[in-house]
Amino acid sequence: MKEKEKILEVDLYKPIQTLFIKDGYEVYGEVKDCDIVAVKDDELVVIELKLTLNIELLVQATKRQRLTDHVYIAIPKPKYKLRSKRWTDICHLLKRLELGLIVVSFSGNRKKTEILFHPTSFDRKKSMRQNKRKREMVITEVNGRSGDFNVGGSNRTRIMTAYKENCIQIACYLEKFGQLSPKALIELGTGKKTPSILTKNFYKWFERIKRGTYVISEKGIKELKEYPELVDYYLEKLTEPNENSDEEV
């Protein structure tokens, strides 16, 4: 079986040159450290070639932005799906850097060149407006935490979230006082999400013994011991529950 020929950077040149010539540009290779230069009237386009999208390519391309706003990077079309999260993130980075992207696909003797997007100004304010809800979620999460119980950069480890802290707080109070209603727990300071947390019972820490009344489960008692620092924190800020608050909610 004939081995598949290895693609070289120079293999990208001809199909890209052909594409820009068809669009009315004069195209030249290797001009003052630029891989490809295309000129039409007063417009200057610079294209940097690489077999893989890496930091070196991004550095080269951003340096070319000192010469013109019209800078593209060109790579062979990736084998992974262009709708994947990885590819979406890569495209976001390139757009954030205000670079255009060209891909060249090789199929036998046929070569297809596509401009996936052109270099355009990136509107950060618009981007932040579009992600306003995500920003609010970050702020809400921070405000819901009582302290810093995670190590930045960790992966494949249990992460302490505001939701889990809330569950620990509820479990802590149920262990101390015994059976309580959601209303009594809220008066102790567990927050408005208390009824939902008890109903969903994500960690299986709670048991509903009758309508509107909950206790901590055996699993909850066992796993609560894994968070002594938080248990101490919530017990210290505790106020006694109102005797008349143990009503159905």
C-alpha cells in the first residue's frame, strides 16, 4: 500500500495563491519574513502558514498586525470536527486576536481552500454583554461561598461549590437540632433555596419523615464529618430556631 504523502507548509501556498488571484490580488511568497503577501490597490494582506495551529503561529501573525489589519493564518483542515468545543474555543481566540482563518483540505490530487472568517475588530463590550448571565453566575457563586476551600488549577478532585456549602449548612443544623421544617431552617439562615435543596436531595443527606419535616440521613451524618472546618463555621454563626417555626412548608 502506498504511504500517504506528508503535507508540507509549501503545499499550502499554491491553493491559497490561486484563491486570492481569483479575487483580484497580486500574490507573492516570502516577502520580508511574511509567508504570503497579497496586494490589491492600497490593500495589503498577509498570510502566515503552519501545519498546526500553535503559539509560534499566533506570535508571527500578531507581529504582522504591525503592518496591516488584514492578517490571516492558514493551516491544513483539522481532522477533528469543526463543531467541537475545542474548535469553537480556537476560533474564539483567533477572533479575539482579530485574525482571519484559512483552511486547506487535501483529498488525493484535489485541494480545497476555505476562508472560514475574515479578520475583523473584536467588540469586547458586546462580548461581555452576551455573557452577562455567565458573569452574574460567577459573582453569585463567589457570594455564596463562606471561604476558599478549593486549590486553583485542581482537576479530578471534589470542588466545594456554594450549592454544596448550602447543603452542608442544612445538614449541620439538622444534625444539631434534629427534625426541622424548611421554614425553621430558613430562619436559621440556610437561605431561600432550602426547600429545593431538601426536595432534590442531591447528595442523599436528608430524609423526609413527614410532610414538611426533615432529618439528616445516615449518609449525611457520615459524610458531614469530611467537612469539619465548615461545620464549625456554621455552628459558630448559629442562632437557636424559633419554637413556632416548625410548621409545614
